[in-house]
Amino acid sequence: MLTALLAVLLLWSWSPAGAQADDGVDPQAANLFVDTVDVDVVNVEVYVTDKKGNRIVDLSRDDFELFVDREQLPVSYFYAVEGGVERTDQAEPSGEAAVPTPQQRVQAEDIPEEQRLHLVIYVDNINIVPLERNRLFTHVRTFLKSHLRPADRAMIVSYDRSLNRRLAFTSDRDLVSEALYDLEKLSGHAARASDDRREILDAIYEEANPDPRDQVVARAHAQVQAMFSDLEFSIEALKLAVEQLAGLPGRKAVLYLSSGIPMRPGEDLFYAMQEQWGDSRYLMEANRFDASRRFQALANQANAHRVTFYAVDAAGLRTHTFNDASNSSATGGVAIDESHFANLQSPLQLLAEETGGLAIINTNLFQPKLGRVAADFETYYSLGFTPAPEDNAYRKLEVKIKGRKDLRVRHREGYRNKPASARMTDRTLAALNYGYESNDLGVLIELGEGEFEEKNAFLVPVIVKIPIADVALVPQQAVYRGQVRLYLAAQNQDASSFVSEVPVSIEIPSDEIERARGHLYHHRVTLRMQRGYQRLAVGVRDEIGAVTSVVITGAKIGS
């Protein structure tokens, strides 16, 4: 694991140019001031249907109005996709979603990187019933086989009290299908939670129950506290999955599969106690376990990272379970179950609605509903706008169709304009986690021989090589100066490091600038890394030219 930056040297490829301080900070970095504008475009995917759910595909840029915190902004970028194929300005819209020909599907592979789809299939094994999960997988496999395009990438993760990556991003539909078959062998935990719930409800309503009321209440409280603790871990795992997607380009979607996840754990148990014993204080206690703010924060985080949730309730069409023939008291049975179902489905609806996605609930006909998800992937509008300078504040979004009250519009409800340093940190981690590279600066990485320090730690020299011709340089008196910033993170089989930032000032005498443009600028960093195979991601940002690169390399450290 990368733990410290120990020493840094700067040199051109043909001669040394001095040294930096031992703390890795260039003393000249703060001396260069250039007024630059970092132009970033925020993309918002918009799905437009009529009242019957039919896709509307004949709209142009001029039909849209885009608002940020109620202030209208011009649409600076417009991209329309119809049936999986870009609708060019020369092509006339058909008025309804088109079915692409085989040739068009091949052309769709050439779509811009900012419009490619990264789909995460998230299987919440803590909150899913295995039989319901495996039944749903049949439909998901059919959905992916029919609608995963060559340009799309899918990944499978599962939550089993820790987040596990079951399949890295791939466009191979057969690999995705095989990974889902493997997941069918795992156990789930929602079935046991359902049994525990039933036992407590029986104890509350059983007139002949020998347990004192206080003991039943204590059991209920202990159960709800355990449920709330599990819920907190479940939300944190979802937040981690969303956070890891932040640096990937393009559209990102999470197909979240569960048997529901509670907004307020145990709300139905408190309701039952109030109804049975006539004490309103029991229901008031449910507020202590309200996770709605946590789910809203998760939705905001997803919006900030351009992630859309498609949430599926694997339970399908739910039936009442408490008010059945085995229950000696019919009191409140239906109302309790309805409260329970709504509680499990509320987070699915919130995450989907806030991020512009869809929630599939109360149905056993999964395939038609998944077809609506596929339609989102294949037919949509992407609107781009230039945000205010990096304020890092969460902003509300609204998109309207001019003069059309008969249409329904879905999109994510907000965005966050991150500072450039935060975006580079995200991109560096995305490279480390998913192998994503983008190298507009032509950066090269070279790892030297590690020097043993102590235990399993080695001091490893890393040389970052940057073509001088690709760096923006500003003439100042007798020199040309530029400034870049490096972002470094390493990963072994156990963990990833934090991302280290290193400012680098480049200074070249004016009389040598032409010769220098044909060479590389070297930046040497010594990293402390653990024995074994290490992956290293390096991000480079030209602070003046606002051009970036992210590259990865790997090596076995130590013998």
C-alpha cells in the first residue's frame, strides 16, 4: 500500500533541473499564477414519454428548457439516441422509438465515451429471499441477453455483509449470465428476518401468550435495533458502490435487486403494539429508526456522480402473510402487512424517482417492466450545460418541454459540480478499481527497483514522464512556466491507498524551449509500497491547459 511520498526530483530527459523539498512539494508551484477557466459540461439524461408510457423521440434541442435551482440555463450540448442509435441532425426523427438494424447496432459501438453505459447489477443478498432472487435472475438474464449492446459494460456485485465484486465490467453477455448462475448458489438472509417478524407479531396478538407484555416489547425492540444496524451497513455498502463509480465516464446505472429494504425498520411491529395495547407511544418510537434522510443522501450522492437507480422488488406481487388461517386473531392483519410492504418499497421508489430511474414493484411480470429499463438505455436525450464555477454545492435540476403539458419527463433531480481536484481523485480511483485509462497528455510511467525498508515495505521509485510539447507553458520573463498536478494511488490484493496529490512546477529557459518540446519532462516520486503485486494509478492534470490523463501500471514488489 502506498503510504507516503518520501522524495521528489524533477529533470528533463537530457539534464537535471534541480530538486524539490523532501516533503514532495515544489517550492515554485505556488509562484505561478495564471487566470484559467476550467470549462466542464454537466450531462443530464432525459426520458420523455406520453401519458401511456410511449417514448417521444421527435424532440430537438429547442424543445427543452433546463433549470438549475430555478434559474434557466442554455442547453450547450444535445445528444439524442433512438433505438440504441444516435439521431444525427441530418436524420429525420421517426416519431416513435425505432428498432435498429444489425448495421446500426455495429455503428452504435462508436458512440462517444461520455454516452456509453456502465451498468452495475447489485444483488443485495442481505435483503433478498433466495427463491425470489433466483426467479428474478431468469428474467434479468433474458433482459441482458436482449439489450446489453457491444458498447455497454456490465458488472455484478453482491452485498453479503460486505461488498463483493463478482464480475468486473465486461461486454460479454455470456460471462454476465454465468456469474448470475454462480450467485444462485449463495444463501440470503431476508427469509430469516421474515420468520423473526412473524414470531414477534404472533407474540403480540396471541391472547394466550404466556410472556409478559414487557418481555414481548423487549424482544421487539431488540429485533428492530438489529434490523436498523443491518440497514445502516446496507446503506453504507450502496454508498460505497456509488462512490466507486464516480470517476467513470458516461452514463452509469445500478440495477438494484432485493426483496425490499426498510425505510423505518420494524414500523409494522410498533404499529401492532399500539393497536393491541392502545398506547400511541409505541408508534412514536418508530421515528427513532427512520432512515429516510440516509436514503435521500444516497440519492443525492448518486445524482452527484451521474448514477441512475433501477430498483426491483424480487418479491413480485405481494400477498398478505400475517392475516391468514394460522393466525388466531384477524385484528389489524391486513393493515400491518400493507404497512410492512410500503415500508420495504419506499426506499426503492425514492432512489429510482430521485435519480431519474424506475422502480419495479408489485408485479410478477418482470420482463415487460425490464423492457422499460432497456428503453431508457436505448432511447433518451442527453442535455449538457455549463455549470457555475466549482462551488461543490448540490444543485436542483428541472427539465421541461416547451408548451407540452401532455408529456412526462424523467431525469435526475440534482447534481454537484465538484472541484477539478476532486474529479481527478475520482478518475484516479476509477482507473485503479476498474482499469479505466484516458491519456490525452501521452503520459508514461516507469517503476524502478524497490529498496527494502522494513518488514514487508519497500521504497519504490516511480518516474512519471510527460511530453513537454503537450503541456501548456506560459512565457514569464526569461523562462516558460507550466504547472501540472499528479494524483497517485496504489492497490494490492488487500486494500487501496488514499490518493496523494503532488503539485509540479515546470520551468524551462526561453532559449531552450524549442529543443525542449521534443523531449519528456520527468518527475520522480519515491513511494512506500508493500511486498507483492501492486497496481499503480497515476492521474496527471495540466493546470493551465485543463488537459488530463489517467494511466495505470503494475509490478511485483520485492522478491
